[in-house]
Amino acid sequence: MAAIFYHLGAFFSRVLPRPIPQWIAWIIGQGNWWLRWHTRPIIVENLRIIHGGALSELRLRRRARRVVMNFAKAIQIFLEMPFLDWDEMRDRCDMSEFDAAVEALGPDKPFIIASGHIGPWELGGYYLAKKGFVVNTVALEHPSSEVTGFYSERRSLLGIHAYPTAGSFHLLKASLERGECVALLIDRAYGKVRKRFTLFGQETEFPLGHLVLALRCNVPVLTGAILFDGKERFRYVHGGTHWPGSSTEEFERLEDLQDRCLRDLERIIRENSDQWCHFRPLNRFESYDT
């Protein structure tokens, strides 16, 4: 049933003038803010933790509302992406920090992009594919298998190879060995390979796939996020380029690399907290799969 709404959204994004789907997304965002009353205090409390009490209750609530609205915008952009004019979209995206980071690696060097559910994250994969990179990722399972299939089909239309979580490691490793790139969201645990780390001082589980891939293939992890930058513009913020450490202990190298990645995400999220679409409590340890 849930997949029907995504298909309808994709249809409207294709046949209607752009302002109308944007207006529909605004209405849906507003509806979610008011109807999902149980989610509002979770977002507010997460923001309180992120900012360490620096924001008033009024500012926290306003920012929480923007989180929900930005999530609706991100979904709407994902739905319309296959129908976007690439030249127009390229002009609306400031990707200079990403281009500089990749250029510094040298030509045809494989790499891993580690980001989070912040801003219109799917737009990053779209940009990479349009720039000629072969992009590989993992299709995280939605509670509805139909929605999971819909997302995978949309990514395929964009030229992104999305693999099911089960068995994805060997496929991603092979893609890096071919000189391709891997893009993963690392702010939520998925799959069975995970470990507890801290984010904003709160302990929870995070995925290890990007770390093990980096160690096994000796490739760098580029942290960053693509963000809303005004009404119709977007920009990429680079966190850092991190190579696996030189310690002889693999587990030490893994922990060090994860710490560097998570500290980058902390900084990016704190500076753009109204764009981080995280709707589960930061202050309660939870293990979850999607």
C-alpha cells in the first residue's frame, strides 16, 4: 500500500509543472509535522543533544519542524530526479569541494563516499552517475518490500547499482577492485556487521561495512554531505579524506577510521541539524536494521 504513494508522487513529478509537486510535498510535510505527534518530541530532544543546550525551546521546535519539511523536500527531489535536466541541475549544485577531493586522489582511483541521511542525499548519487562514475550502494530494506523495490528501480534509472544488504559486501568489494566507487550512509546500523560507537556523546550501533571495505581494498573514505543551499540550490560539504591507518592491529585501524568518519558527520550535522532526517532517539541505545 505504501508503495502506491511513491508511484503517485513519481507520476505527478513527471507530468506536472515543478511548482505543483513542490507544493504537494510542502502540504505532506506540514501534515506529517502535525499528525505524527509522537515524532515531534523525539526530534526536539535529538536537537537538544546535538546543540548541547545552546538553543531555546522555541528555536528547537522551529528547527524540528524544518527537519520534517526538509525530509519531504528530499523525497520529492528523489521522485523527480530521473526527469531532471542535467545541465540545469548541474548549474544548481555547488560540488566544488567534492570535485577537489576526488581530483586530489588522482585519476581513476576508487573511493568510498560515507554520508548520512542529511539533505537530499540521493542527489549525491545522481551527480556521481552523471559525472561518469560507476556508483554502487546498498538498498536498505524498507518495512514494505514494494517500497524497497521502488527505491531500487529509481536508483537504477539514475545509473546507480543498488544491492540487497545480504551478500552485498563481496559485490561492493569487487566494484572497488574494478576502480569504481561505493556510496554508503553510515549514520544508522544495517546488516549484521555493526559495532557500538558514540555520536554526540550517545552510544548506539553503526555499520562497519565501509570500514572493512576501505581496509580490504586500501581505498580512502570520503566523508561529506549534499545539502539544501537556499530555495533551488544545493552544495556539497566535504568532511575529510581518510585512508586506513598504519597500525598492525586491524581492529585498531577500524576503530580509528570510524572515529574520524563519525567526528566529520558530527560537525556537518551540527552545522546543518535542520537537514538531518533522524527520527529515532539519540539518547536511548537502539539496535535496528533500516
